[in-house]
Amino acid sequence: MGSLVQTSIDGVLAGAAYGLSGLGFGFVYLVIRRIDLSYGACLMAGLYAVVAVSGGNPLSTATCLVIALPVAVVALAYAQWICFPVSRTQVSLSAVAASFALWMQIEEVVTLMMPLHHYNFPIDLTTRDVSLGGIAIRGDLIAIAALAFVCVALLSLFLDRTREGLALRAAIQSGDGAALCGISRSRIWTVTLLISAVLGTVAAISVAAIDRSVTPMMGLSLTLKALIVIAIGGTATIRGALIGGFVLGFVEAHAQAAFGAQVREFAIYVLLFCWLALQPAISGSRLALLPAEPEGSA
Amino acid sequence: MNDYILTLVGNAALLSMLAVSIYLMVLVGELSFGHQGFFGIGAYSAALVTSGYDFNPVFGIGAAIVAGAISGAALAILTVPLRGLMFLLSTLAFGEMVRTGLGLWYFDPDGPGPKSGPAGVEGYSGLRFIFDSGLGLAGATAFVVLALALVMIGVMLMERTQWGARVRAVGQNHLLAEAIGLRVTFIKIAVITLSAALAAFSGAMFAFFTTFIEPANFSVMLGIHALAYELIGGIGHVMAVFIGVGLDVIVLQAVHGLAEYRMIIFGGCIALLLRYRPDGLLDVPTVLAIKKRLRGKKRC
């Protein structure tokens, strides 16, 4: 029983990082109605930059963020420029497929520059485990969950208290309406991209810190996990993305504990598929949250 | 022809066949990131029937087609309410589910002995068709190219029938198709099943073309490659996949000395092309314009 609780807590805390990546990914969809499948690869490029710059020396979380963020922003802007130009208000599935092609390209660039299959992630996250009623909670997971909650709180404050946040909320309500009122479409896109990059980079650093490694598979894994999170939690609320992350972390941790890493991967895809297939039968609301054919983009 | 060219032609033909299976999906208005899953199901089914149980390759192909059709029908039925992006995601999840599932599959059909079975992530070795049949690489390549030609002819003939027109109507506007009395759900399920069976058939060909298969062969990269052939070529005509194949082969040849940069160049080409031609080089208006011009020349 104790180990079940332990696994659940570890999974849910790690899920905060997945929730954050889902939030970053879903935020782009929510505001500008784009699904960028190269998202994970762009974040992974930032992680590889951290590994390259560190030279094997441990770096603080803030330093990792300072190195990874500009790389992720450049990669995301490149993907957006090619696949989703601002001038195009309607997005086609071809554009989504094109973003997948860019994932392939970015991953190849990264693996050519750093050809090893596995690199240790040089983050210095020295923390102390906390004991609660005989259950030891990993200090690094607590720190990661706390970081995620800080990011979410800052995002909420930004959206609620600033003029840019108000403009973003207007664009979420109606992209065309916001544009008619003089809110610059390209400015909205830029702010959205930056928010998505920050949330995604923090999430990617957290995931790399949990795994203590960076591999070329991380790009696809980050994208897929973000997709699972928004498929489960939707994109309409911040709370939804976090719940999606917690569910994913919970399932992943139990699948790994019970059956090992290979089954864990299998279980994630089964979860995603079952959720997508069963959700319309359980409730029609999910399709409303994430419509197949986006309309009213910013 | 040397072995390099033969392998290149054989692999291009296999990928083209997979791209044709995705073309069928495009006809009903959907894209797929998961056809590598059907391809893998077909490859493992054919391998198990022929190398695991020593049946004739014809039975191997039959088993692959049946397994592909069943899994395709199951996917189609389970995802009936999903369209567009959500359907695309479900196919991606399905493809990855198959790949990771094959990595968990250990099976020994006959205990220790010459017969072979899948061994998880270590793959499926001991495939002997290419040697046992006496075809050799040249014969196997010719076999695959012939199969592709037959598939192409079959799809073109299907498109000329009333059924083909109904499928296109569903793909163009499913609500309008439903309004004029077409059984949209049935047509969609039937076409996805057919498409999955074709992808599994090409997977069976792949298993016969090689001596070893592993789950990593059926990664999302394979599906993207085939989808890229289809999207680059265009959704206007089945033969358009050859444009995608041609571009890939040209890129491969042009940067032969820089083979490690191939995916970077190819990925960039796909993305740029899709930016300016979202429906590919041979989209429906282009095909109609070409047909009109050809008809005009004939009259003259």
C-alpha cells in the first residue's frame, strides 16, 4: 500500500511538468489555433544547447533556462514562419504535416551536431527528500512541481492583470474581433509564441532533470505527452492542462512500477488512443474544446 | 543494375505503395500519421506465417491483408466520431501503440529450431523468403514493382467507378455527401479498411524483401515519409506519389556524398513545399486543368 501511495505521489508530482508542456502547447492552439508538431523538437534543441554549453559541468536551473530558452524561441519561430505564416488565418492539415517534417529536420540537425545517443543533463538540482507519514517524497520532484505552479501563477497574473493579457484573452474569445479592434495579430502571435516557449522550456528542463538525461527521442516524446495532456484536460483552462498532466504522470508511474519502462511507453499510447476514441461517447464537450477544423483564429 | 540501385528502387516502390494507401485516406478527407502501424502488422503477420509456420508466401500475404483489414476496420469503427486533427492524433497514437506493442511481443512458434518468431525489441530475424524463393534481390525488386503497378491500376480503376465518385464526394464535403443520401460512415470505414489492408500488403512485401524486421522499422518516421510522398505529389491523382518519390530519390542522389544531411534537406523541402502548395504539386484543380488541356489537344 505504501509503495502504491509513493508511486502515485511521484507520478503526480512529475505530471506537473507534463501539465506545463501541455499548457505551453495548448496555449498556442487556444490563441492562434495552430498545432505545431515540431514543438517538442524545438524544446529539445534548447536542452541540447544546455548540454553543449555546460561542457559537463552542473548548471543551476536559471542558467539552464537562460541557455535553452533563446534556442527554443528561435526554433519555434522558424517552425511558425514556415508552417503557420501570420497572413494565413485558416490552417490546413498539410500545415500540421509540414510541422512534423520540421520536427524530423530539427531532430536531425541536433543529432548531427551531438551524435551520442544519450547525454547526461547537467542540472544542479540538489534538494532534500521530505518524509511524510513514512512516505519519502523526492525533493527534486517537489521542486519541479513548485516551479510548475509558479509558472502557472505567473501566467494567470499576466493574463488577468496586464494589457497584453487582456489582448490575449480578447484574441482567445474572437481572433477576428480582436484584430478589428486594432489588436495587432502579429503581436499576439509573438507574445503567444514567447509564453509557449517559456512554459515549454521549463517543462522540458523539468523532464530532463527527472530523467537526468537528454536523448534524441525526447522531441517526439515531449510533443506526444503535450498532446495527451491537452487531449485529456482540454485547452480551455489552465486547470484542465494541469489535471491532464497529473493523470498522465500517475498512469506513467504506475505502468513503469508494475511492468517496466517498455510497457510504460505502450500504456501512454493506449491511454491516448482510448481517450480520443472514447471521449466523444462519454461527453461531446471535448470536440468543442478542441475542434477538428479550427475557426476564428487570431 | 547493382544492388544499391535495386534496393533503392525496391524501397521506393514499397514506400510508394504505403503512400498510395494514405492516398486512399486522403480521398475520404483524412490524413494519417499511423499507417506505419498497419505496415508493421502486415510485415509481422507475413513473417510469422511464412518463417514461423512455414506456409506458402501467398498465405503470408493473405494473412497480412486480413490482419491489416481487421485492425483498420477496428480503428475506423472506434474513431468514427473523430475528424480532422483528432482523427490524425488517433492514428498517430495507433501507430505508436503498434510499434511499442511489437516491442513487447515475444513468440516462439516451435521452440528451438529453424522456425523463427518475434523477439520484442530485438526484432524478427531469420526471414528467408528472398533466399528460399530463389528470386534474389533483382527478382524481389521486380516483384515489388509489379505489385505496385497492379495496386496503382486497381486504385485508378476504382476511382473511375461510381464508388470512387462517392468516396471523393465524402472527402470533399462529408456533410453535403450525407445530405445527398450517401452512407458517409460506411464509406469511411470501408475506405480506411481498404487502405489499412493495402498498407499491410506493402508491409508483407517489405518482410519478403528483407531478412530482418524490428519494431524500429515502423516508427513514425516511416509514416511521415510515405505521407510526405503523398502530400508533395498532390491529392489530385494517385500517380502523383511518384513526384514525391522522384523528389526524394533526386535529393538522395544529389546529396549522395552528404547522405547524413538527407533528412534535413528532405524535411525542409516538404515543409516549404507544403507552405506554398498545401494540396501538393498535383492538386485537384491542376489535374482538372491538365485533363482539360489534354482533351482540347485531342479535339484539335
